[in-house]
Amino acid sequence: MCGYCIETAMLDLLEQEVSTGRPDKDEEVSPLFESITQETNFLMHSLKLARKFHMMDEIFYVAHCRAIEEIVHHPHKAMKDGLPQIALIKHLHGYKRFISTRFADQEFVSWMPDPAWMALYHMGFVFSSDMWTEFLSREDLLLESARLLEKYSLWWLQGHEQTKNDLNARMEETGVLDPIEDIAELDWARFYDLYPALYFAMHYCSRHSPDLPVLKSIALERPNGVPGFPGYDLWLARKSLVLAIRHYGVDFLLDNISEELPLSRVYYAFLRLESVRNATDRIIERFNMVLENDDPCGEFRDDVDNYTISMLRFRMHEHIQ
């Protein structure tokens, strides 16, 4: 099992939430918990369950990133109306402990576009309009954001200077061949340290320079390695795809449906955007065109069948309501 498997299962929960307007209450979903919290409209519910699953720090990490997203898109009302900010205030003591321990070792400051970016890792940032106004007013912020995303694309999506484990050697040592262990632990540590900055940069560029080619790469390409269970790189891709569709229109999605694009992202866009749901027939037509013209692998064919059924089922339920 890997991040792709978790994402597929998470989308089932998201479909249920979007359909019913209620969060999933099944306490057996803990393997999916971090992933669904990235997407849920019921963040308070997630934080309530986090203690039960012993995952408070993981969920604070997600909520911190989501608070940054609110600041980028709604800076004038994030503190008043932002769901992540409200949720974190309700759990202020735990969040303060998380921030003070998770980002205490600031050696990764050298990876930031500028030391000023360390403001994103400060607890006060998500609660202080003065702090985020000062950061958002940086003259070179868009250029810095674009450069950070380009480095991410080269490193994480294309594999430039990415460190991989020798899976064959691990197989000889342990007798187990686990593809999820292909990326070296140090690279994973760097990825998670960088992620809040990457998440900010993606949203900031999408808002202020949505035609940047690197945003298309993030939306459409797969990571150069097997995603971890919570799939933060897949979260970045899902968000980027939806923002691209909002900017370019649904044709952006239709034009890029292929064997290379994980169809889980297509279904995510379907769940998130009414414009995509309204294009269901065109999406299915595009699926069939790829099947007829490109002779894709069996896994792609299975995904086409599964997501076609899911889309039609969702639309039927939507019409009944």
C-alpha cells in the first residue's frame, strides 16, 4: 500500500462527505485520517478524533498548512472566518506545543528562498494579520515562490539530485521488497520540512501568476518516487489541478486526461468543482478516446471503469436530491 492507494480510499470518504454534507464517523478510517483531513470541510471534527487516533501532531501539521492557504486566498477575513484558524484557536495549547517542537530545529532555513520565509513556521503567523501582511508585501515574494516551486519540480517530480535507496540491497538484507521505501529518509525529512513553504508558494503563484508552467507540472505530473501514506505531494497536485481548472476552465482537464494523469485527480476535481461535474459526459467521452487511441495499460482501464461508475453514481444521487 502507498499514497496512491490511500488517496483512492480517501476519495470514497470525500465523496460521501460531499454527498451527505456530513463527516465520516467510522472510527476504522484511521489509516486515511491524515489524508481526509487535508480535504474535509469538518476540520473541528478531525481535531476531535485526532486525540483518539493519537495523531494530534499530524493533524496540527495539516491544519497549519490549511491556515496558510486561507491567508493566501482570503487575507482580509482569514482570522475571522478561516476554518483552520478557528480550529487551531480551539486547540491553541496543543498547537503551540506542536509548533515549538516540530519546527524547533531550524537548520532547514538554508532551503528557504529567504530567511524571511521562516515566518511561515511561526505559530503567530496564522493568527496575526500584521505578520502575514508584512510577509505578503515582500517585493520579491512571487519570484521567490516561483523559484521554490521550480526547485521542487526538478527535485521531487523529475528526480534531479533526489536520493534513492537501493531496494535490491534492502531485499537482500530483510527479505522484503517494499517500493514505498525507494526515497531516502533524508529526502523525506527535507520534503516535510519544506512542505508548508511549498504549499504557500503553490497557492501564492496560482493566485498571482496562474500561467506559470511549473504549476501545470505540479498539477499533471507524478512524483519521482512512491508517495508516502499521507500523500502530501498528491495533496499539492490535487490542489494545483483544481486551481488550474478554475483559471483555464474545464478544457484544461479534458485536454490533459491521459494514461500519465492519475484519474484519482480527475475524480477529485469532479467532486470539488461543479463545472467539472457538468462536463461528466465529456470526461467519459475523453476516457473512451484514450482507451481507443492509446491502448493504455490494464490499470488505467480499470480506473476508467471505476471512476466512470463513481461519477455516474454521484450525479444520479445529486439529481435525486
